[in-house]
Amino acid sequence: MALATGDKHGYAIMQEVEVLTEGAVTMGPGTLYGAVKKMLKAGLVEESDERPDPELDDERRRYYRITGLGGRVLEAEISRMEQLARTARARQVIATRRPGV
């Protein structure tokens, strides 16, 4: 999901994950690049040739983008999680969002 808003290099992906999870998930480089390697192999992400202004960039960085397949998989996973939450609420496994939860 960190790549849904555009191409990012590894460190930016780690920062985005932390923001998206409100600090609940922090990724180290080993975890990140292990996941990136698996997603590259599965065709969910690809390396990007797009680069920002050279003055704002480090040429050693690799940038990644989500592929069409990756976008479809992301949409399916979001739908699956939404359905799971609806089912949990309907069965009163979880209440609607409570303060502090």
C-alpha cells in the first residue's frame, strides 16, 4: 500500500509504512528488502526508471512502483479486509471503533 501513491525508494517505503500504521509497524532494511524481493518476483512491484531532480536524489537509491497486477492484488486485499471487518461487526466480535482502541 505504501506504493499506491507513487514511486518510492526503500527508505521512503519504510517511512510510509510507519505513517500508514500510525507507528504500529516499523520495518528495518532486512524486512523491507526481503518483502520487496518477493514482490518483485511475484510481479507485484517493479523497479522504476523515473527519478526525481538529481539535486534531490542519491543515485544509489532504487525506486519501486506498483504494477497493474500489484494494484489489483491490493484492491482485492483491501476488499477482503473490509469484508472481514463487516463480518466481525455483524457477529459482534468487534464493536464499532471505540476511543483508545
